[in-house]
Amino acid sequence: QVQLVESGGGLVQAWGSLRLSCVASGNIDVVNTMGWYRQTPGKQRELVATLRTSEGVTDYADSVKGRFTISRDNAKNTVYLQMSSLKPGDTAVYLCFAATYRLFWGQGTQVTVSS
């Protein structure tokens, strides 16, 4: 089992920045990928960014490339999502995930970008 706790969401004006955090605990040694999805009402869940934990390789949705950065602090068992140049279209609940033989999810954190 892996437990994930997100924080860092909130209300920000367009072109502003936020940093989301996801603290992992439990059986984290078997996690091979961590990342973030986002969800808005009536839309499919969108994969935003991933980080392969062994190689440190990252990947991003086209919609956030150049604006979002995923990173990790192994000492703190934490993955971050630094979001810059935010747009109203980035408004969503952001969910952290960890992949082993299955996906584990955090509870989500709301990000609201005002125009």
C-alpha cells in the first residue's frame, strides 16, 4: 500500500504560479512512476506530468509543456508540481498518483485560476 497526501492548491490569478506537493508513505520502494492528473467536471481525467522514479525521466502533457515542472525530493518522499504562467484552463482538481502493480491516488487538491 502507498499513501499520498497532496497540498499546495488554491486560488491564483492568471499568469501566476503555484507549487503542489505530494508526500508519499508506505511501500514506496516498489513505486516506479509518480505524477499528476487533473480532473474537471464533465471532462476526462487528464494526465499532466509523470516522473519515473528510478531514472528521473519526466514527461508532460502538451498543454503544460514549458509551464509546469515535476520534480522530487527523495529525502522527503515528496513529488512536486511547479506550475507557472497559469491559465484559467488549468483550473481543476489535481490528483497525485503513484504506480506500482496498480495505481494509488491522493485525495486531490483544487487549483483555481482566475482571469
